Amino acid sequence: MTDIEIAQNAVPENIYEIAEKLGIDENCVEPYGKYKAKIDYTRIAQKKSKLVLVTAINPTPEGEGKTTVSIGLADALSKRGVKTAIALREPSLGPVFGLKGGATGGGYSQIIPMEDINLHFTGDMHAITSANNLIAAMIDNSIEHGNELEIDPRKVYLRRCIDMNDRQLRFIVSGLGGKPNGMPREESFDITAASEIMATLCLSESMADLKKRINRLVVARTYSGELVTAGDLKATGAVCALLKDALKPNLVQTLEGTPVFVHGGPFANIAHGCSSVIATRTAMSLADVVITEAGFGADLGAEKFIDIKCRSANIAPDAVVLVSSIRVLKSHGGADRKTLCEENPEALEKGLANLDRHIENITKVWNLPVLVAVNRFTEDTDKEIESVIDHCRRKDINALRTDVWAKGGEGGLDLADAVLRTLSNDSGKMAFTYPDQMTIREKIESVARRIYHADKVNFASGVLRSIRKAEEEGFGNYPVCIAKTQYSFSDDPKSIGAPEGFTITIRDIKVSAGAGFIVAYAGEIMTMPGLPKTPAAERINVTDDGQITGLS
């Protein structure tokens, strides 16, 4: 059966029953139908449980199964009698209709209702899109009606957004058609997952905190070079009204009935790539072990989880599960993508350098214990999997095969047992990649050298001047969020394995004052993806009786 057929054949529990497993009072549950709900996090007492971060090596375009492993691991822990919850990001419609497909796991390791979560869900993405575009409309409205704030139309920083891959919107001219239609100006769209409103909501701890963050969000500059904020536009109240319900985490379930909080969806190659602080804290207040995930490879998602989210929320993972697969290791070893299903010991051996570098970063830079999960695909052979496990064993790293796609929680029991043994030990104190006191330039260089292993960082013309300006305006204490390709440690997506002797080029920076970090753009990263030649949208349909097909 396909993923969607497996999900549609499941018999889910009522959402009140899922909430009861975590001890959530029914008065805190705001149901959206029978199988999904918003949770009133303000009425839940805060505590900290054990937190497990699931990350991965640099992926192939199809993904390596972090979400699938996260779900299967949680189901396996539930089978062991551990009170477990998961905190995951919400899927963006861009990948759902684009190349990668949905983000609800796969096979017998999925969260449900799969179609709802991948599509409109509880409306969070639409609320974030509307909030962002309200600010954009108020900027242009202010310019139209006398421009009291003296906004320079050439220096409007906040872009409109849409939750869809649409390359046609990357660079446009708006306001055409004469004076009644506004002032013509060049602008761009971001995908909603890359918007600052998304990142801001995900890092907010409460409505009061969200208001403070929206109020200080930088949207433009004046003709004299002064900053203009959403607060200056008097947009904060209306924006927060639009985000009132979106701020509450969403509760759903796995195929096996484990509670899952799905909330927020920033991209890790552009933004910080983690589910919301509110969802993570809510899960940690209710379960004994929480499984969460950071997007793409550990050089992006895990680094930002630690240096941005953990720093902001004062949390830390107690263990890290590093997901790998035979196909991605062979890909990093130079094998052609068309032959990844074939045995290739030489390419597999070469590709292990990528795995080793991620292990080194996790254990030596961040001082965290790591387990390697070899996520089994149907074409993998026992010989290939055992060679990876033996390689890790020789380096004193515990590696385990997982077969959660085919077997659900049952296929992750060995990994669950290893995680529980790791959690029973004192792992020491997590370390950040850089201290707060470093300059913005030093923070960027620290990530590039310590995590990417670059020899040098090149700053394009004008970037260092922009960095100095940001520091003069009071943003020097912010962490950095480097936007780069997910496919390589470098800023070149074709540089596979564990490249050395390379230079990272920072072509621009942006102050994300609402989110509370500095975005540094490396290489040719785009904030508005395009659809592939054959998008997943072509396979999706709905039957006459309303059943969705082709979603994966």
C-alpha cells in the first residue's frame, strides 16, 4: 500500500483520548473535528523532561527519513511503556506540491490525519501568510497616504509571502496602473516557511512575547536611513489578532496512537528549521521523553536548533539521533543517483566521511551523545547496513538499523532501548558553537569553520559594512542563521562528502529583529523555491466522494 492508503486505512483515536494520554485537561483541548486540536498551552504547568533531537547527515533531494525515524522511535518508546510525545514542524504546501512531497512520515511510521496535516490543517500557514501580507499592505498604504513615516520605497525589507513554490514571484514590479493603484516598485515574494513572521511565531514563548517581537520587527528604512518597525506602522495588534490561534500548538497522533504536537514550519536551509518553542515546551511539560526534529542535515537544522532555539528557550537535548541511509552514503561517495539501489561498497565507504563529520560536530563541538540510526530502505542489503554499523562501532559510536517504515514502532525497538540507555547517563553540558559576545562576523566564521569545516569565509562587497551597521543599531548580540544549501557542508550543492579547503561566500545579511537573529545568505540560496519539471501536484487528485489520492 502507498503511504496515503496506509494512513486512510488507520483507525484513529478521538483527539480527547490522545490528550488524556498526556494528562491534558479536556478544557485545554480545542478540537478541529475528531482527530486534531489546538491546545491551550497557557494552562499547562511548565517542567522539563528528557529531550531527544533527531537530525541527519546531508540529504538527497528526496529526504532520508528523519520524520519517519522520529515517529517510529516515539512509537517504540511508547511500546516500552514510556510516556512519550513528539514535536514536529508543519508541512509547507511548497514541498507537498513540489519535489519532496508531504512531511508526515512514511509507511507504518506516520502521523494522522495525514491529508489534513499536509494540506490546510488548522489554518496556521494561512494565518502566518495573512499576518505577513497585512504588514506589507500597511507599508504601501502608509507610503500612499502622505508617507508620514518617510519610508523609502527602495528600502522596504519585508516581502510579501505565499505558501507555494512559485518562481514567477521571485522578482516582480507591483503598483502598476497609475496613481490610484499605488507607487510602482520592485519587490519579491518569499515562501511562507521562509518568512520572518514564521520564524518569529516559532521562537515566541507567549502572546506577550509575540507582541514584543512583532513590535520590533524591522520592515523598512526612512529616507534618512532610520529603521521602520511594524510597531511604527501600528500593525502589531492586528497582526497578533491574526496569529492568536496560530500561536497555540496542534495535537494529533501517530498511526499507533502516540501524541504528536505539530506546530510551525520554518525551512532549515533558509530559517531556523525547528518546530515552535511553545510546542516543544508544552510537550516537555506533559511527557517523560520528547522526540523533536531539526530540518535537513545537522550542519543546518541541528546547528540552528542548538545555537538559536536552545539559546532562546533555555533548553538542551539530552541525546541526538543522527539519521543516515545507505543511499545517501553512496550518493556522498560519488555514486550516480540512478544506481543508488545497486550495491556499491566503494561509494558507500567513501560516503562515510560525511557521516563521520556530523558525528564529530555533535560530540566535539556541541558535547552531546549521539546514536546513528541507519534508516532501512527496501533496496538496502544486510551487508551494506552491517558495514555502516561496523564502521561506527570501530569509532565507539552506537549505530542501529531501524525498520520503522515497514514495521512501525516494532522496527525501532532497538533504537528506543539504546536511547533509553543514553538518557539514563549524565551527558554533561551542551556547548554552543559560539558565545554571545562574539561579533556577527566572528559568529558566522565560527559556524563556517567549526561546523562546515571551511578554510575561509569571503564576505561579498558591502556585507561587512552591513554587519557594522547592524551592530551599531544594537543587533550585535543576536545569533546567526546561515542560509545555505542543504546538500553539502559547503555553499556548493555539488560538493559532496566531507569537502575540505573550501571558501564560504556570504553575499548578504538581513536583520530579523522579530525572530531575534541575523540571517546570513551563503551561495545562491533562494527564499522562493520553484516547482520541479514534474511536480508532485500532478499526481494528487480527489475522488468524487471526497477522498484524496496521490499524496505522499
